[in-house]
Amino acid sequence: MSFTLLAEQTLNGLQFGVMLFLMAAGLTLVFGVMGLINLAHGSLYMVGAFAAAAVAGATGSFLLGLVASLVCAAFAGVLIEVLVIRRLYERDHLEQVLATFALILIFSEGTRWVFGSFPLFLDTPAWLGGTVTLPFGIVYPVYRLAIILVGLAVALGLFWMIARTRIGIRIRAGENDREMIAALGVNISLLYTFVFALGAALAGFAGAMIGAIQSVQVGMGEPVLILAFVVIVIGGIGSIKGAFVGALLVGLTETLGRFLLPEFFKLLMEPSAAISVGASLASMSIYLLMAAVLLFRPRGLFGSA
Amino acid sequence: MKIQPDAAQFPLAFKTVVLAGFKAAKPEVLLNAALMLALLAVPLWAWFADEPFLITLTTRAVIFAIAGVGLNFALGFGGLVSLGHAAFFGLGGYVMGVLAYHAQTYTALLDWPFVIEGSRSMLVIWLVAILLSALLALGIGALSLRTSGVYFIMITLAFAQMLYYFAISWPAYGGEDGLSIYVRNSFPGLNTMAPIQFFAICFVLLILVLLLVKFLARSAFGLALGAARQNEERVQAVGQMPYRLYLIAFMISGSITGLAGALFADLNRFVSPTMFSWQTSGEIMVFVILGGVGRVFGPVAGAALFILLEHSLGGLSDYWHVYLGAILLGVVLFARGGLYGMLTGREAAHD
Amino acid sequence: MKMRSLLLAAGFVAVAAGAQAEGVKVGMITTLSGGGAGLGIDVRDGFMLAVAQSGRSDIEVVIEDDQRKPDVAVQLADKMIQSEKVDVLTGIIWSNLAMAVVPGVVAQGKFYLSPNAGPSQLAGKGCNKNYFNVAWQNDNLHEAAGAYANGAGHGKTFILAPNYPAGTDALTGFKRFYKGDLAGEIYTKLGQTDYAGEIAQIRASGADSVFFFLPGGMGISFLKQYAGSGLGLPVVGPAFSFDQGILQAVGEAALGVKNTSQWNKDIDNATNAAFVASFQAEYGRLPSLYASQGFDTANLLISAMGKADVADADAFRAALEAADFASTRGDFAFASNHHPIQNIYVREVIKEGDVFTNKIIGLALENHADVYAADCKM
């Protein structure tokens, strides 16, 4: 195992983590501000990917596809917020879970209805194709590097928005005391719709970015959703900072675990058994990480008590 | 393959006992009775009409109902919203699969430090499934109950998912292929391969589980649990530790769902990691909510309705999940309290 | 659970009136909803095309959707046998579903014709006289890939597959024929969508080629990311990641990749030419591997119906064993374990106009049968 390989795997973990952050940020915002658990967040990820694939396919422009993913996911977000989610804020978590579970069924089969049963095509644009050679001789795909940079930029933008802008102040106020901001004359229903649409747009954007290097298909959102849950449980629900740290931790654990665990077991047993045991354990590694964090900090790393 | 009629009446005797237990004819009690009678009447009719598949379908509903009753105990009475009950359902299934597999191949489950043999007896399998599920619930609960609310939902989901991936990648028991058992396990005095007899077993177990939950809900433990759900501080002041209360409730809940898992695997003569999937957790929760949270018989109504919907909507279109989703959404938004809430009035009787 | 469509070809009245000898009632359990629906739809369409073309009025097909869930598939099999009273079952796509359903079905004396899955257990010790596989034994295409790698001069190949039984079988099958060294061997997570880590390991291993088995969406993800990595080593895989349904989603990334298959649309025989043309005319898309398997399965059944009555199980079984039908693959025969003996070809992904498709570039294994037949005692 060389240093280069380890460094490349760390970059991969970082890239995976940054993408998870885009998913987790929306979930944690929606929970932090509205107290809503949204299982259908993965469906918005899928909507973004399908919108990007359809528009990029029709126009030939990846950038237009990205724009479409933001617009469509935000629109889908507004639509379900106004029609369904709005009625759930005052309900308990149980009813939120069931209603958003129902939304998954509708979105998944509805998407198949519209786009058919086969995966869609979405490719990275030519100007982001190819590889670059980084220091220490690491050959890395440009597109993945772009994902890391774009993801970090979005994270910075979010931090800035929440810390510095008027809407951010309202969001923070909403997390702390809902009655108060209503009393201050803020249109709370509009604020909620905005936050939900923002979360949806982030998820859709992540879906489009990732869709270009993966398979755009029905059901693509749910595995990511469950990972995003793990992320925000580790980071602390409602905390954007926690979501960021949690996403990087999960991304790195998942990638490095898959790579290092089989290597580790090769020291202990014969290779074929080591590969199998290592792969089995690697598939559980992030859940073990979550359990370990919970042992010491039941509210996550950055959760409020 | 017909059986003696008296074997089929054996659940009827139980039915009478249950009915006798209800003194006041409240609408909820009437509904409970109607529901159980319908669940019994359908397979009996199917048996006479020689429609074995209908019996199998009702058995499926009864087993799902047991799983739902298990979740309902944690969810409806303890307020613990677990989105990971597939963990117990799957574990129960694998207990049946692994024990029967070893018995079928005449290999020992464990040679060292002591020998553990497989088993083809349902009674042994149920016992092991219940105990191991309780143990798993102890582990998951001990960690997840350190948190509450939405954390609890996500953590239980994540643990079930962990077991799902483990089951897929662990090659010893079939991995994703799962395990096939060619004939159902045995129960003294019955031919479990006859659909009506296996139905009878499941139906009796459902009644026993319902009685247990009713009893527990009215016991000192159940009252303390209900109080804890409504007001944690107050119970702490009285000296009961809610954490321990919750943990015990979670273990009871998990073991009931584990039992259902073992029955489900026996119904299909097959077990696979799908039983651990998050969709399974979601479906068990759907049974509870469709029927009515916190009603002892709620999950029975929910499971029956779910099977009915699945069976009838499937014929409408390839995309029937859309309709199912729309109906579920309608229930949450407009029919709070599920079927029981609609039919017997809003106030959930947490008894 | 129940997408039900009943096809009574042409002569409904004749069947209803019982005017002729009992026909055959077929139960098809296949995946028509959810992520894997494309494969089931192809098998169904291929099968129904052959039934329609036969012009026979005595085949009734009941189709149900298993949602890719084993427990649902088992329920449906019970329903097909107990209330529909079918004579023959078919349709299952996935090995794990087949393992759940097939042993029970054949134990009840029904025939099962597999149009896709061929798990090794059912080819060896678990074989059954009433079970016929019309597609392939699971190892076959991987073995052919190993044979091809030898011929192509690959001496240090890197192999990967998901960590589940079919994945283990795939790598075992490949290694059974491959003679060179292995640069590395990885089991990935089932349903994994990001392969950056694996691609980095391939790069670091000094491999000269890659063999992978990643069906469906996993293969799409891997190929796109592999193409983006600029690694450029030759890639070999079984046909499952390169079938007509998903090639369009992979796009340029798949161009030039070699894959092994027992069928392609350019196999030169009259049956195949007619099949490709009529499938395209009927459904408006090119047929896939799976569609050809569904088509062949139906034609096998129809050939047996011409020779024997399904009520006479022994005669009907003998008629099936004869495999006296015109396959889209050309020569086709059953080995002693009721699995195919057939040629397996190497295909290359090409672009025809705007459509990505495959073209045969050579023969990987001739008249190939599986290795499990020796374990099969019927």
C-alpha cells in the first residue's frame, strides 16, 4: 500500500462526504427549523437527477441540466410542502414518517411512470472530463475534484447565509423559538416553504452532480437518504456544522473502511476469507461509527442538549 | 390434504374466551370482535371452498398483524417510534432459517465450546426467536434509548440497515440468496404444511399476543409506561426510571416482532435479507398507523387492510404503488387515528 | 403484488368451451415494478411475442409482478399452483428469487422453465427433473470471460464483483478458466454506487486488464466512473452490464468494451433475424439478451406442446429434454442437468447511428456446458 493510494482514497472519501453533506444539510435544516423528519428527501435527490438527465439529454448542456435539477427539485419541494408537509408540522414524528413514506411510493412509481423502467443517461460534460495530476503523483478525475470544490463552495455559502443574512437570522430564530419570530412579524409559513425548497434544491443538486457519474434510476435516493440520516445523527440534528463534520467522517470511514479492512484482515487470515470478512465488516463500519459516537455523545457531536 | 374439522375449531374455543373477556359492548370491542371473526371466517370459508391461496393470504395478514402488535407496544404505549423493527422481524426469520438449515443438513450449529444442534420444532424455534430478539432489542435499545424523538427514529433505522448489509454479505447462510427450507417446521399433533392448520397456529398466537399486550397495558408496568410517555419528569420524581421502563417495553416489542418473523419465514419456507430491509420496517409501521396507534387491535385491522389493498390495487395498474401511497397519505392527513379512529371515534383508548 | 394480465391467444371461445384437448396454463412470475423492472418486462415481452407468433389458442399465460421480493415471489408461486392451477411456471429474473421459488414448485410436480437465473445449486446437487434452464448456468458467461482474457493475452487482471452469492460465483467462474495472474480481487457492497476507491486500487495494483461483474445500475456507475478515471485498461465483463436496456444509460463510456454473451442480435440465423425484426416492430425497441431468453423459453414450451400433453408429465418432460425448437442462438441442447449446452460469444460495444449496441467479434467457448452436471442425480 503506497502513500499515493492512501492519499487518493482520502480524496475519494472527502468527495463522497461532500456529496453526503449536500443531502444532509437539507435534512438537518428542515428538522432544525420545522421539526420535521422527511423520508422523501431521497426522492428529491432522484427528482434532481432525472430532471438533469432529461434536460441535459434534450439540450446537450450539462449546465442547463444542473439548473433544471435545482429548479425542479425546488419546485417539487414547494409543491409537496404546500400540499402535504405543511399539514404535518404540528403532528408527531410518527405521522411525518408515514406521510413521507407514502410520498416515496408516489415519487418512485410516478417517476417510473413518466420515464420508464430503464436507467437514464447523464454524462459528465467534456470540459470536466479527463484527469489531473496532483502533487505526489496522484492522478485524479477532474469531475470529482469539481464535486469537492463545488460542494465546499455550497457549504461555505450555507454557513454565510445562516450566519450573515437576514433570512439566516430568521432561520436561526426559528430554530430557537417559533412563537417569537411569528410575533416579530415574520411570515413564518413563507419562511418554512423557503427552507424546505432550499433543502430540496440542495438534494436535487446533489442528485444531478452524482447522477453524472452514477446510474440515474428509480430508487437511487433511498440508500443515500439512510446514509444522510447516519450523518446527521453523528453530527447532531439541526446543526449545519455537525452535518458537515458528520458527512466527512462518514465519507472517509466508508471509503477507507472498504479499502483498509480487507487489507487488515489479510494480515490475520488467508486472502479469500480476508476479502470476504473485510467486505462484510466494511459494510457495517459507518453504523459502528454511529454507535460509538452515540455512546459518548447521545445528541451527536454538535447537537444541542 | 384436508384435516379434521375439530382441529380448526380449536381457535374458536379461544375466540370464545376472548369474547367473554369483554364485558361492556363499547364500539371498539364490537369492532375487535368483528375483525377477529372476519379473520377467522375468511380462511374457514376458503377451506370449504378449496381456495388454499386465500388461506395463505389471510395467514400472511395474521403474521403481519403480530409484527404490528409488537411494534405497537413500543410505539403506541411507550411512544417509541422505531423505524427499525425489521431488525427483529429479520432476526426471527433467520432464527428459523438457521436452525432448520442445520437440522435439515444434520450439521451442528456450534461444535465448541459446547454442541448446539439445529431444530425443526416450531416451539424451539419460537423460543429462540423470542429470546434472541429480546437480546437484540436490549442492545439496540440500550444505545438508542439514550436519545429520543427523531434521533431514535433514525438510529433504529440505521441499526436495521446495518443488519441488512450484514445479512447480505455474510456468505454462511446464503447471503442475498437467503435460505430455503423445503418443508415447514413441525408442531406436535399438526400437519403444518396444510394451509388451514398453519393458519390456526398463527391465529392462536395472534390471540395470545393480543391478550398479553392487553394484560401488560393494564398492569402496573403498562400504567407506568403510559405515564412515562406522557410526562417523563413526573415518573422520575416518583422513582421509576423511564430508561429502564422503555428498555423493557422495547424488548417486549422486539420479541413479539421476532416471533412474527419466525412465523413469516415458516409461511414462506424461506428467509432472505429482504426481511431486514427498511421497506419492511416502513410496512410494519404502516400496519400500526393504518389501524390506529395505541389501540390493541389496531395493527390487526391495519395488516388486514394492507393485504387487502395490496391484493386489490395490484390489478389496477403496473404503477399501483402510486395509489397505495395516495391512500396512505390520505389516512395520515385526513383520517387521524387510522381505521379505529374513524370507526370508533377520535379518543384513543390506551388501555 | 398483482399485475394480472391474461392472454388468451386468438381462440378464447375454443378454450372456454373445452372443445379441444387441454392446453397449457403458464404462470409467469417476474419483476415488473421497481428498479429491476426492465429485465422482467423484456422477458415477458419476448415470451408473449413467441406465444402470439405461434398462433396457438391453447396457451394461457397468467402474469404477476414479484416486485423483486423473494417472499412475494413465494406467495405468487403458491397462488399460481393453488388457485390458478397452472401447469408450468417461468419468469423469475433473480437467482435469490429462483432459489426461494423453484425447489417448492418442482417438489409439487410442476414444471419450471427458467428464462434467466441459473444458480449453481439448481444445476448440481439441487437439480430436479422438472426444472429446465433455458438461459445459462450463472457461471457460464464469467467462464467465457476468463477464456477470452487468456486469448486476449491478459496476464495480470484485476477482478471485482459485489459481495453476495452471485458475485462470488462470478469470480469463481472467471478464475476457473483464466490462467494468468490476478492483480487483485475485490468484493464491493451490493448496490454500491461509488467506485472511486476500487478504481484507485486498480490503478495502484499495476493490473493490465479488468474483469467485473456488476449487474444493472452498479455496472452503469462503475463504467462511467472508470471512463472518467482515465485508467484506460481493457475491460471484460459478462453481458449483464451491457444489455440493450442499460447501454444507452452508460453511453460513450462503454464503447469498445468486450463482454460475453450467449446471444446477440447479429447471430446469423433465420429465427434470430425474424425475432429481432418482429420484436422491434411490436415494441419499438431493440430486443435485449433477456428478451431473447423469454422468446426461446416460450418456443421451447410450444415445441413440447406439439409433441406431448402436459398431463402426461413423463412424455412432456421428454419433449422438453429434446429441445426441438429453433433457438435465436442457433444450436441449443440440454445437458444431463437440464442446463444449456451452447456457444458463448465475445461482443464489443459499438455505436450504430445514435444507438449503442453490441456486435459479435468472436467465439469464447464452443458448445459450453457447466461444471455442476456431474453432481446432478435426477
